[in-house]
Amino acid sequence: MIAGQHRNDGENVREGQASTTARLVAAARLRSPREPAEGGRPDDDERLVRDVAGDLVDRPTMLERHLAARTGFVDRVLVRALDDGVRQVVFAGAGYDGRALRYARPGVRWFELDHPDTQRDKRDRLARLGIPAPDVRYLAADFRTDPIAERLAPAGCDAGAPALVICEGVAVYLEPTVLERLLAELADAVGPGSRLVLTASTAARDPRARERRARLRTAVAALGEPMLSALSAADVDELLQRAGWRPDHRPDPAARAQGFLLAVRTG
């Protein structure tokens, strides 16, 4: 199973097909404990994800525990941001993420950036299931070539207001130069005080973890969605700073050790 939802690298996308790894992540989320929150539409999230997962829901993966921890981490950061008054949330590489349904709140705008094939499949499923998502703006994008900030602004993303930006599981499928460009454009698209959640494949010290990662790389490459980066924690910090984000090391060190990172927009 994958450490990511979907690569938007253009080159490795199978033309006309939705991401298989995105479906596998969706299936894993059905087995993950979720952060509770008042309001929202968790039932609609689950309906979407069950439709996406299909028979994959009964196929546990080699990264089951990691994906459960990652899901919980992002959930907690998102719910805390909404409780603190953030009113715009940007997902880069959204895949089949249903948090805009699960944690929907009045006045919150959601922006989902993803490869057009996976995004089209997701929207078709929502329509077929009769699940409305009026507060979500869907923006098809190839992260290698498309101007992300120029896509977000016309869709209503306020570059003067704080936002939560979520890049969950996408970094590993992007070359470092492409990832840096993406993060820099996202910084340009949101206002001061914005925060970033980034999950990355940081270098593993444990030999068993390295072996699991090697098996994972082989598995996702066989699906036509190869992993393109594995950065050290120091590399990630430097990349974030060049892209306009200040790493925030205050969260649980155990989360950081798993590659669950937070940063704050500089300037």
C-alpha cells in the first residue's frame, strides 16, 4: 500500500485512469479511527469512500498502522484549525479525501487540487451517490506544469486570509524540484498565518523500516505510480524554507519521525 494518495507528476499518470493508490488509501481510511467533531457529514464521507474502496476494503495493507496514524494526525490538525477560526482549506493531491464532507462547517470554503482523471472519477461518484458538496471547489491540476496560485485565486481562495494547506501523501510521488515549486505556489496563494500539513517519506534508520519501504516502492511502481522522492528531515526543512514556509517542530516528535510535518507561511 502507498504512503500517498496520488501523484500529480503528469509523467507517471496513466492517461484516462483514476489513481489506484488513491483508492487504496481510501479503503485504508475506512479502517482508521477518525477525529470526532461537531456537525459535518461523516455519513456522506463514508458513503463516498465505501463506493471508492469497493472490494479493496477487505484487503489490509503493509502500511495499515502508518496510514491510520497519518489519517488521525491530519484530522486533528484540521479540526483544531477549524476550531481556531480558519475558513479556507486547500488540499493538494486530494484524491478521494472526504474531509470536506466529514468536517463541513458553515462559512468554510474547501479547495481540492488533483489530477483531472482522479478528480473526474470522484465527482462522478458524488453525483451518482447524490452527495452534494456546494462548498468545495474542484481544480484539476498537473503539479509539474500548472500555475497553482493562478488556479486558486479565481476559484475564491483569498490570498490575504489564513488557510490550512494539506499535502497528505503527495510529496513522495513528486520530484523534489516539483514539490518545492508546488509548495512555493501554495504559499503565494494563501495569507499570513496560514499553516501547512505535509506528509513526506523521510529517510528511515531502522533496517526493517528500510526493508518495508523498499517493498512499498516496488509495489506502487508495479501499479504505474512510482515513488520519486525520499528526503531526510533536514532536507525537508530546507525545502520548506526555500518555498516560503517555516517548519514548526513543536508537535509530537513521534509524528515528525513518521514524516508528519507542520509549517507556517513566512512573511
